Amino acid sequence: MRRFATERVKRLLFGSLLASRSPPSASLCSSPAAAAMDPAAGVVTVDTINPKVLKCEYAVRGEIVSHAQRLQQELQNKPGSHPFDEILYCNIGNPQSLGQQPVTFFREVLALCDHPPLLDKSETHALFSADAIARAWQILDVIPGRATGAYSHSQGIKGLRDAIAAGIADRDGFPTNPDDIFLTDGASPAVHMMMQLLIRSEKDGILCPIPQYPLYSASIALHGGSLVPYYLDESTGWGLEISELKKQLEDARSKGITVRALVVINPGNPTGQVLAEENQREIVNFCKNEGLVLLADEVYQENIYVDDKKFNSFKKITRSMGYGDDDVPLVSFQSVSKGYYGECGKRGGYMEITGFNAEVREQIYKVASVNLCSNVSGQILASLVMNPPKVGDESYESFNAEKNGILSTLARRAKALEDAFNSLEGVTCNKAEGAMYLFPCLRLPQKAIAAAKAVNAAPDGFYARRLLDATGIVVVPGSGFGQVPGTWHVRCTILPQEDKIPAIISRLKAFHEAFTEEFRD
């Protein structure tokens, strides 16, 4: 009875409230004055968002790629609607998206760690290698509660950092402190973290190579700093000249910019060069003398394709010069996304930090802890990448065959595409000594440059768009990486599977010949 009475009171009350309200007039609802009075109208527009976001650009996933995705959707909805039957993404270093297979040992260990009950099953010993099983037990024993789905220490799981430190020491021949290592979701968050630490205002500058990987320009823009460009010398195979560093540093300082750090990408992205040891020594001394933090992007350290070059980490170079932990501030970045492993989607990586005092390290840890931790599967993978199977392990021979097979086919693809670009009229392409890209120079006809200007496009962006529309091949305009003014380039990955390279070359040549004839001066 009481419930019935309560419901009746509610009906009467709400009924009288609704009756007392007059319906809004249509003219009032639709008037501009009403919109202006609405506090929700226009709360977020491009005029009211952070201007640093507007300034930030990331060409690798820019307008050309968005157009490619629209074309791909059109091909799915209406096969035969374009003069090609598939989109060939040569724009980004994403190996497994283009058919590269994961390394068996790494995936076996990951599977066992993610589902530990498999280790207790008798069938597991017939399906997984003995050293993968042993490694999974070893890793699980250092993970609190053996819980790969739990948060970890903000720097990463201590036992995994121990393993990575041991791997770095084996690589370089110098000891590594696990407390210097911060595990991150790929190298990109580590770069952002350092920019966040170093940049205080637009008066703080970061010396970056031009061409550069757009992560750096984007990160500097987002954190409100100034990019101080230094130009790599294309005529000497993208050489890094100390005289150019000094010139740009002095110019920045004359404008009131405090240059905080030098970014070096080795092997180069998008340029593919591998630094000589003597050149690295010069760079270290330059940073030491000028009081700069050295930010060493070394994510392509396994991707070396020439016999006369080898990768040397800046940590190894600094220590071999007699500098200790406190002499040169150095941050080294590594990732599981590149190399022969290509595990981009697993988002694993780390930075090793040396030369920073305890108070600054505390602040770095604080920034890391805001993000709680990096994903644990990526942490495990980073420990495996730095500690792969060794001679005598059951998986060693099959692992080595997979690794060498991937690197040798990448070298062949790089050479085939390099030769193809160099065969095109008005195109020159330096050798890809390392990394995953070619960065050919396009000497475009004036008519093509004028046509690009007419549609408000950069000339290399115009070329890339026409290439995509005619062939389905996706490359990135060089203007997205920076280049010497008046020069034009595209970046092309070497990652499409080897059996697709001849078709790519054939399409590229046919397009370029037609484009050159259409716009010949």
C-alpha cells in the first residue's frame, strides 16, 4: 500500500512539473544567440586546443597514408576500381605487417610466460624447445607472483633489467648497471620522456639531424622546445660533419636558444648510414666540450648490410675513450620493433641513462612512475632480444638460421631497390648501409614543381600522391623528414617480401617514366 502511494505521489509531482514548463519555441532553439548561450557549444575546436598539438606533425602516418587507407577500403568494396589490386605499404618500418615472421624462440617463451599452466603439461616438452621452457621458468621466477598481467616496477621488472644489463655488457665489453635501465613501450615513450625532462620553454633547443625521424620534431613541438637542425651531407653518404654541428650550435646560441642535447640516429633513419667509430668519437668529444646530453637512437643496431661497417654503441665508444659514468650525459634508446625481430606491436624497448646525478634520476623515475609501467610482455621481449639463444642451446641453430635469413633477405631487398632508384631518370640513391629505408633524391622537372604548387602541395608530396594513385605504392615525402631546401626526396622501406620486390620495381619504373614525360620541361 505504501509503495503504491509513493508511486502515485511521484506521478503527480512530475506531472505538475512538466505541465508548468512551456515548450521551447523552434526559433529560439535554432537561433545563433541560443547557440552562443549554450556553454557546451564550441568548447573544443581547433582554435581552442593546445597549439603545440597543431604544430606537431608526423609524416610517417600522414596524409598520404590516410589516402592509401581510403584506397584500400575502395579496393575491398569494389575490386578492380583502381589500376592495382593491393596497397603496398612502403611508408613505415612495420616488418610483420608486410609478411615477416616472428622469431620462433621469442614467441615460444612469450607464450609460456603468458600462460604458465602450459609448463606443467607433459605435451609442452614435445611442442616447445627445452631452452624456451627453461627461459620461461627463469623469467617467471623474477616476476612477482609470476603475474604477467600485473603492474610492474615503474622502471621495469628488476630481473629483466638484470638480463638486459648483462646483454649490453656482453655487446659492449663494459659493465652496465640495471638501475640505469628504464623499460618503456617501445623507444618512442623514452624519447618523449627525455624531451619532457630537458625542454623548459621554446628557448630550449635540441640539435636534430636533417633528415630526421619525425618522432623527434613531433616530440620537440609537443613539449614546446625548438628544433635546431644540423644537415647530413648527402654527397658523402649522409655524413655527419662536426663543423656542421658547431655551425648550427653557434647560430642557435646567437638567437638566445639554450641547446640542451644532440640527437644522433645510428644506423640512420631515414638515411640508412652507419657511423664510423672515429666519427662517433668526435661526436662524444663535441658533446663533452659543449655540455650537451647525447641522445643516441640505436634501434637499428642489428640492421647492418655492408661488410666494411659495424655497429658500435655510443656507450661502448664513450667508455673506450676513458670517460666514466659521470663524464658524459648519455641516453641510449633500443626497441624490439626493429632489428631482425620486428615486433612492433609488442611495444617493448628501453633507455639506458648514464651521466645524470641522483637528483635528476629521481625526477626521471617520477615521470616514469606517472605512466605506472610499460607492458610486461614487451619487457620480457626486450630481455630476450638482448639475450637470445647462445651456442650450445637447443634453439641456437634454428634461431641463428631465422635471424640470418631475415637479415640477408633485407640486404638483398635494399640492394635491389637501391639499384632500381638509381636507374630512374633524375633520381640518385645512396646505399642503405643499415636500418630499413632508402631515401632517394628526386630532381623534379620545373613543370612538376609548378603543378605541385598549384595544388598547394610540396613537390615530393605531389610525386608520392601520384605514385600512390597510379601504383598503390605508399612512400613518405622527404619533406616530412626535413631536407636541404630546394631538394626533394621520398622515404621507401625495404620491408615488402622479397617475391614482391620485382613487381614494386616494375610499377615504380613505369610510373616514373610516365611522370617524367608528362612534366618534362
